[in-house]
Amino acid sequence: MKKGPDAVDKEVGQLLKRRRKTLSVSQQALAGRLGITFQQVQKYEKGANRVSAGRLRDMAIVLDVPVSYFFDGLVSASKQASGPLSELTEFVTTPDGRSLVGSFSRIGNAGIRRALISLVEKLADLEMVKESNRNATAQS
């Protein structure tokens, strides 16, 4: 069996981070309530350190969720916790992600939502072309 953090540790860390941000709690504040350093919270959120059962229970109490919150819909240990879902989860925990999702969800007109999606996709494609051109120029 492999030692150290694995896909499950990373997923639990992402769920911890998501819940903390949803409640607008800083790493420092969470750490203070748990009696640990904010660096330890960072390590848990990145999946660099495993969270013990007792610490997970304490986190659940402080974040006002059942312990099962950290395991509901969890990626199985045999799967890699990466790819589009992982990237999406990470994005929506950022200030830009929360702002975008919150604003987008308030738009009731489906046509406007589709137009915005199309615009964002075109802008992303344009950025990819620009980056590709920069890389080609740098290699010359």
C-alpha cells in the first residue's frame, strides 16, 4: 500500500477548503478554533497531510457539517482526483469563481446565459492562440 497523501486526501482537502470559503472563514480563524497553525490547515487543504479521524470530527463541528460531508460523493481511492471536476471545484472556491457563479446564476434568461458561455469560450480560445504564438516566438 502506498504511503502518504492520495486522491482521497486531496478530495477531503478540497471539501474542507470549499466549506471554509463558503462560510467566509480564514485559514487563520479555522486554525485558531482547531488549535493548530494556519500552515497545517493549508497542508490539509492541499492534501499534503492526511487528516486524522479526530481532527476531521473537530473540523466538521467547527464548520457545522456532519463528518459524512467529507465523504459524500468522494472519488474512490482507486481513481485520480484530477481533471475537469477537480479543476471546477478548485475554481469555484476562488473569489473570481464565486463571483462568476453567483452572478451567472442570477441571470434568468437562457439566451443571455448561452451568449455569455459562447463569449467566454471565444475569449478562452483567443487566449490559447495568443499563448501559442508567444511560445512559438520564444522558441525562435
